[in-house]
Amino acid sequence: MNIGVLALQGAFREHIHLLDRMGISCIDVRLPEHLVGIDGLIIPGGESTAIGKLAVSYELLEPLRRFAAVKPVWGVCAGMILLARDVGMEQPLIGTMDVQVERNAFGRQVDSFEIDLWVEDLPNGKKRPFPGVFIRAPRLTNTGKDVHVLVSLPEIGAVAARQERCLVTAFHPELTQDTRFHRYFLEMIEESRRAGGHISHLPGSSL
């Protein structure tokens, strides 16, 4: 299994280091050709507008959309924003997930916090909470009928969800020692590989 981590801006190194500790091969993705041959992609936290603009500059936005149509993609914080269809403002989006997202829903960086999250879909999720690290985090304000909400906070709403091959989390699992969300994503990749097998090029692309 080979995982790509979008490395245009943000906390991509933390994901790479965690995957490395797990013994999972991963590569930096900065150009369209870097998407070829990988089994899944993580879009890390950072500045969603900056990541989007850089993706446009590197002619990466359309290849990312084509990739997300056939392979698993996990958007973390800023990545959640980029995968959403609607964020309430104009900015470059991949837009493959049927969700609406509110940016900076929890305030500024000084308002960052950590809270226990009970995630039944994770191993031992009913007995052991997942440490949710929220940093200038977004939240899901609306989800389509095919979207499965994984975590919802009282009076706040959904902060993690899945729709087919797309996974989003408003919090930062890469900043913890708990690997369960990364293993959940790896299981999504295994499911995708069993269903569709390996592809060596992107649909609609000469790559």
C-alpha cells in the first residue's frame, strides 16, 4: 500500500511521520504525476485557501478531482473544507463530498482545544475515546443523504463524516499518538482496492 500526502502547505509532515511509524509507505504529492500509483491521499490541515490556490498554480486541482472520483481521500481540517461542495464563499475546492462546511467554526487559534470523542466506527470506540485536537477547526453544517456522520458534538454538530471513498475530520489525528483514524483510512483503501483494483492512470488524463 502506498499513501500520498498532499504537501503543498500545512501539517503534511506530521501525517508522513505517523505513517512511517506505522510502517506504511507514503510520498509527498505536489504535482499531478505524483498521484499515479498511489492507493489513497491525505489532504492535511493548514490554510485551505492557500492550498487551493497552490493546487491551481500547479495544475493539480482537476487531477485531484479525478483522483477523488476513484480512490479514497481523507481531508483533515483544511482538507475537509477542500473536499466540501459548499463552504459559503468563493475559493478553489475539490468539491467531491456532499457536505456544507463552516470555516473557523470554533474561533481563532487561541481558542484551540482538545476533547474526548466517542467514535463507534473505530476499534474499541465505545470504550476508549479518541483524542480530538481542534485548531481553527471547521464543522459540517449540512450533510447529504449518503453521508455517514462519524462524530457529532452537542450544540456544535458533525465534525467527522464519510461518504463512500471520502473521509473528513475537523480535528487532527496526526497530532496524537492514537493511530485508529489512520488505520480506519487504511481499511477504506483496502475496501477500494478489493472493489476496483489498482489503476495506473487517472480517468480523463494522459498520466
